[in-house]
Amino acid sequence: MIVVIGLNHRSSPVALRERFAFAEARIPATLEQLRAGGLAGEAVILSTCNRVEIYVTTPLQSAEAFAALKKFLVTVHDYRDPLADEIYALAEPQSVHHLFKVASGLDSMMIGETEILGQLKKAYDLALKHGHTGARLNKAFQRAFNVAKHIRTDTGIQRGSVSVASVAVELAERIFSSLHDHEVMVIGAGDTSEKTARALLSRGARSIVVANRSLDRAEALAKEFNGRAVPFDDWASEFEKIDIAISSTSAPHHILDRAKLEPLMKLRRNRPLLLIDIAVPRDIDPEVNRVENVYLYNVDDLQSIATDYMNQRKDEIARCEAIIVEKAQALLASAGAFHASSLTPPLTSHA
């Protein structure tokens, strides 16, 4: 039986999600620990800015599996506060349905976004590389990738701004009216930062500064966008010039707090500064919002814009749901585990 347990942007705020986030380097050992403890025959861990999920095959009954996996998740993160509906758990057929929705961007904050598919593939490849998947999860994940391609090709779910990066840029435009004559800093040079930089330039940003722990990577990205790179340790010195900073690093702790920002704002003569923190764990301490003329938004603050897009796409969402139900039914029928009466679209909430 395939089971998924996790928490996402619907079930919990970023302050809780960041407590459960997995650094990529930690995942193989965690998968090994999960399987060695007899909780799973196969396992994949997905950890992104908007969700942390563990997919497993297990011989346990649903209730027993849910309790054991929840205990494992809170134990490996040494989380001791009480939890209620923040963590969700699904068994077949809903677990397969959920996997297909995640792959297709239908369970994302930005409905129809494509970043999650790449993140899911990366999570699956990591588990596969270390020998933690087998016949059931291999087939389920490969089918999920095919379903995502089908939906991307045959529906209009991806029209408009459908990524964290593009919505972050739209937020910047709402604050400044126009991005022309504004200098932007991108802290972190990963995929999300690259997409953000591309979107900023397309909307007319004057120039882009890139700071990253790998200076070579920062220089390569800056060259691509005719910007400039600075060493990661020097990014704060650029705050005198910039108007917008978008941060998306993999740091396990805050890289910017109130004590560090206040003297930088004096150098800027308190000109308005927009900070968009799309990292989980968060890069920027929420206390900086108390600094005058500083406007901080985190990934959860982008939800209102995402909701607008979702409302515009209700018809397309219904079409995608129908495709997912059909494909999930076919997969589970081939495994001899499907009962048609037990799968009803759509699953709209986990909480």
C-alpha cells in the first residue's frame, strides 16, 4: 500500500513548515533510517518551500502506518509541540491521487506551476539513486510524471503567472508600480532565483545583483542577465543601492535580522525597501517588518495572489481533476488495488 504523510501551505504556516524541512544532504540517511525501522519498504522524501512529504510503501494498516510515520517525522526533527491537523496522511487510493495532483501543480500555492514537477523528479531520483525505491513507487512516480505532461499539454492550467518567482515579481510591481529604474538583488542562485531574475528583467528591472555562496555560480547567472555578481559575504554592502531583495538560499538559519538591517537602512536614508523571502527555512527574520520603510513578504504572503489565479482557473482545474482520477484508477487497477467506488474527485483539503 502506498501512503503519504506530510504538511503543506494549506495545512500549516511557513513558521511550522520550516521546522520540518529536510536539507537535501540529510535525506538519504533519513530514508535509510525510515526503512531500517520497518516503517517502509520503499520511500521518497519531498521537501520544498511549500511542502514536506514522505511517500512510502508499507505493510502496515492505514491507522498504524499514519501513527508510526507521524511519530517518525516529529522525532527526526525533535519537534515536541502538540500537532492537530497540521500533518495530513493519505492511503490508497487518495495517496496516488495526491501524488498526481502534486506532480501536475494542482496542489501548489500557484495552481499550475511547473517548479514542483522538477522538485518531485529530483526527490524521486535521489531516493532511486540510493536504492530506496522499488516496483510500486517507481511505477507510481513515473506515471505521475506522465500525467503531469498530459495535463500541461492538453489543458490551459498553466496560463498566466504560475510560479512563486513570477508572483513575487508581480508583488514587487504592486509595491513600486513599475520596476524601471529599480535595482534588484537576488540572494541565492538556485533554480527559483534564476526564474525570479528572468522575470524581473522581463518586467523592466534596471539591473540585477546576484549573491551566492558559490561565486562562480553567481557570476554565471549575473553574466546571463547582464548583471553583476558579488561574494556572498558582501551582499549586505549592496543594500545602500538596491530597492528590492529576493532571497532564496538553503541556509538553515536567518541571514538577515533586525540588528543587521537597521544600520543598512540608515545608509539608504530610509528609502523604501521590499524584501521577498521565498526560502524555507526562512532567510529573513520576521522582526525586520518592524523597521520603518521595510516591507517583508514571505512565501505564505503570496497566497492571496495565487488565490486570484486559482479562481480564474476553476474550469481548467475540473478538467485536470478528471484526468487525474482516470489515471489514478488505471494505475491502481493494474496493481490489483483499486476499488472504483472509493475514489471520488476532487480532494480539495487535507486538514
